[in-house]
Amino acid sequence: MINITEKKKCCGCAACVGVCPKDCIEMKEDAEGFLYPSVDREKCIDCGACGRVCPILNHVAKKMYEQRGYIVQHKNPAILRESTSGGAFTAIAKFTLNRGGVVFGVELTDDLIAHHVYIETESELSQFRNRYRKSDFTIWDCFNVGRFSKELDNDKGATRVLVHTKKGETVFSEVCTDLIYVEVDPDAIVLTAKEMQESPKANKRRASFFKDAHRLDGTQLFEKYFPDTFRAKAEHAIRLTCYKLGIYNVIKMLFVRITHKY
């Protein structure tokens, strides 16, 4: 029987809910809005199916396999402008939709509640752009694009694409005609991406944030934890001025050379 003693050891996949032969497990929301399995002990027959299917309890040995790595930007200026991280997923989603597939993702309601949705046409892509993960690829922002390509370091956003499977390679070979891309060593792509290797550490103010989230409205919460300080305003003004003067990239390059940070 699934018994969650440490929430950080549950990934919320709901595999236990799906496998239960008695439908005695349901996902229940905790005080922070996260879903965790809850077992109806009266219905449970202790068959152990939930424990056997749990990916946390049953660690799968890591297998090394060949990967391909790319840094990409969409060729279409309109798509690139609407996307915040290069538009790679738009190309992949378009490939899927044009072959009769469906694309699943997440969107926020007006009340900022996330829920799963799916689309069947290319025209619907704009509402979900850059919010997906596919098993054949891992795609995520490339903030330090200057390390990999001077051509793509144009402040228009770029995407890291890590291809895991032969199917992924086939799909990428089809969609790459819509992309400007450079192939890079997969090890180099993940070298500075701690999020690929470990979970982020809990923020020291996490508990107080969720406590305030129940009593403050969105504006009050944002102002308390993300205040618009003089420093933030000054940094924004300096960046904007440099960009308008056309010297942003020069300043950025000098900063990287001096600090070795991107």
C-alpha cells in the first residue's frame, strides 16, 4: 500500500491510481495545491500493485545511450517573436499535427489554475507554446547561447534540444528545415544545466510564501516576494538603454569576458 511519509519522494505521477484494481486510491490536493495519492484503507486488498508500479520505490538502473544535441532558433520571425525560448517546440508540434497527431500541454485559467489540454490543429499552437516535454526529446531554454553560437546570440531566444531516440532523430531531421541550428556535444549542453541532474533546493522563504498565498491576493503576494526595488528598476533601465543604443551585445560580451558568466 502506498503510504507517503515524505512528499519530496512522491513525483505525483498517479501511476498507483491507474494500476489499483479496486480503485481505492485517489489524488488529493494538499494545502499547497499539490496532488498526492490517498488510499481508502477499507477498500484496499494489499495486493501491492501500487508499490510495484511506483517509479520512486522501484529505481531503474541508468543506461548510457547515444544522444544528439542542438541549439536552435525558428526561422519564422513571427514564431520566434511569440516564443520565449527559440520556438523549437513549435516545429516539433507542427510535425506531429500535420501527421494527424495531437499535442498535449498545460495552460492556465483566468484564476491561474493549471490544467491539461490538447490541441489538434496548428492554429491552436500559440496558446501553449513552449510548455511541453516529449519523451523523444528534452527541450529547454538556452540562456547562455553565446557559449555555443555567435550567430544565435541575438537576444531573440534559443532552445536546447537533446535528442534521446532514433525516432527523435527522424523527427528532428524533418523539422530542422524550419530551424536555424548548430549541433553541439550533448555533454556540453547539460554541463551547466543543474536542473538536468538535480532538483532545486527549497527556498528558505517557501513555507512563509505558501502561508501568505492563502491570505494575500496576487498583487500583494508579488509585491512582497518580488518587490520592484530601485536596483531592479535601474538594471532594467540600463539594459533597455543599451539595447536601444545598439550596444547591448558589446556590453554583454565584455561582461562575459570579465566574469565568465552568461
